[in-house]
Amino acid sequence: MEITDNDAVAIRTSIESQLEAFQRDDAETAFAFASEGIQEQFQTPDNFMWMVKKSYPAVYRPRSVFFEKLTTVQGSVTQPVLLLSPDGTPRRALYLMEREVDGCWKINGCLIVSVETEII
């Protein structure tokens, strides 16, 4: 799949918008940036927000955010993002992106790895 500059901007905007929604505790908006599959898995914005708060503190309340170069991991368009977690630990979030039928880019998962992990 060829990723255009417009795609890259749309992907970054989706992630930034979701992170901003987390900062405001706006579950509905944050949930809207999740793919259909993620929405089906968690059913409600509140379930989704609870999971993020519990399992992804670096995503829920990052102290800083730095976008790295867009890449492909195992065939999935992936946006690596360096985050500084609330406790000051650096983390790399690998956002697995999915283009929806309407052409919008949605977040189809997020893996947190140590900063030392190389992206292949």
C-alpha cells in the first residue's frame, strides 16, 4: 500500500486528536478515532477509556509526544510515537493504522514497547 503525504498527515491528525481527547477525558471522541474492530471489541466509549487508563498510562497521560517516521510492520501501516510516560519513563507506542471504507484513517491497535526496541 502506498502512503501519500496526505495519508501521513491524516494518520498523525487521528492520533493527535485521540491523545487530546484522552487529556480531556473525552471518551466519546477518543473512541471515535478507533477502528470498527476496536469499537466492536470494547462496545462503549467508557469501556475503551477504562482500558486505556488501566493499561496504557503513557498514552492516556503522556508528558511529551514525538512522532517518528511512518513505517510498515508486518504489513500494517504503523506510526511510531515516542512518549514520556507520567512517571518519566520513555516509551514507544506503535500505532497500527487502518484505512476505513470511507477513506479515513483509524487506530486499529497500539503496542507499547521499550525505546530500545528496533522497528523492523
